Amino acid sequence: MNNKLQRWAALLFIPFAACNNISNTNTKVEKKDTVSQQNILTKVEDFWENYDFTDTAKIKDPDYGEQAFVDFINLFPNSSEESITKGIDRWIEKSVTAGKEVFKSFDSIADKYLYNVNSPYYNEKYYALILKQYIQSPVVDKLRKEKYKILLDLINKNNVGTPATDFTFKTQENKNYSLYRIKSDYIILFFYQPGCPVCEQHISLLRENTLFQDLLKKNVTMLAIYPDGDEKKWENYKENIPVSWINGMDSNKDLLNKRLYDLKASPTIYLLDKDKKVIFKDGNISDILTYLQRR
């Protein structure tokens, strides 16, 4: 391997984790194997037929409740969307019928495995299918449905292939600017929190890598945005952001209050093209840089 490729490989060795912004996603999620070959062969719509939803203690046991859910979602890639939704409907019906405690446990498990960016099973598409069925289900109460509608709307924003939502921000030069005013072939949109260890790790590795610096000089703009609007905190942290980046703060906290972006973890990273269409959503910086290097 030549020196150039070695330096690039060093940059790409970044842990696939994030500092969580939402309290129900800070549990570390480890990869689980399926329980048995029989579970792999089970049709997804029939998966829960013989499952015991009455034993609350067992359902809260990760080796039982969580493992069953993992076995269930492991069937999704080889199943049609119609079959998946039938299986989800059956799971919802049985968990709600078993009582609030059981439903709450499984609801939390679904969030943990499919909506936690640190989960090896993280998949917004599958989680959106669950949210849709929650909303349509006749057995889920109205209050919960309103919560799921808000969450589904958030998930459906800024998806790959769609235009990114514009927003305004304050620059270090005390000027108001907007995403769509930036003219660049590519924009890496880097939402961060001052002091977030994973954010700092990304910043440090990117600052020191000459190949990434070459990208910034050619056709890539790095836009770092602090969304929380705490000016003192932002000002005190500015020395940590490289001068070659645009460092902005959402003074009005529109990103959070208007739910313009799904910022459930820090950093949250997007790659946009020159027309501000999303190429990567909740992207891994390693994948993004590999993509840019090949352009």
C-alpha cells in the first residue's frame, strides 16, 4: 500500500459510534445471532404466533424478549413489505393485548435496535414501517399515535435523494447565512455538540489528514453546525473547529424547535451535492470520504 493510501486508510479508521442526544438511545447495542435455524425459516408474518406474551419477566430478559425481536427483524431483508407489515401488525396486536408493560417493553426494544444510531441493526426504513403500523393499528391509543406521527414525520425528512431542508445560522464572523447560499460541489453537514467525545475524535482526525484538506481546497465545503443556540458555549468552543470549516450556530434553535432535521445523536452527518440533494443521511464519515475520494 502506498503512502497516500495508507494515510487515507488511517483517516477511515473512525469508530462507528455517536454521542446520543436522546435518553432512550444511550444503551450499547450488540450484534445478536439468530436463536435457531427454525426462526430463520419462519415466515415473518407468522413469527409471533407461538410466542408467549404473558411472561413479562421473560420479555424483559435480553436473551428472550430482545433476542426474539432480533430474530424477527433478521427476517425482514428476505421478506416482502406486505409480509413484514402483516408480521408487525400481529406483533403489535399481541403486545398491546398482553398489557401496557409488555407493549412498552417491545416499543423500547424496537427503538433501541432500529432507531439507535449506535445499533448494528439501525435501519430507519424498517423503523418507519413499525411507526406506520402503530399509527394505523386499531389497538394503539390515540396519544401514542400522535407521538408516532411526529417521529415518523421527522424520519421522513431529508432522506437520500431529496432536497435538504434549508436553515439559517450565525457564523463566527457574526453574520447570518443559510445552507442554500453556500456554493459548492459537495457539502458535508456536520451537526455537533461541544465536548462530545465522538465529535472531537472526528474533528481531530479530519483536521490532521492532508487528503481531507485537499478535498476542502477543491470541491468540498465542511459546514459544522451547533444546533442548541447557546452562544457562550459555542464561542468557548470555537478554537476546536478548524478555520477551513464553516462554523455556525443556530441562534434561534429552529433546527430543534421546528424539527428541521432528525438530530438524535452527535455528530449527525449528511453529504449534500451541489443542488443540496442528500447523498448520505446519518452518514458514516468513512463512507462519505471514500465516496468523495472516488469522485
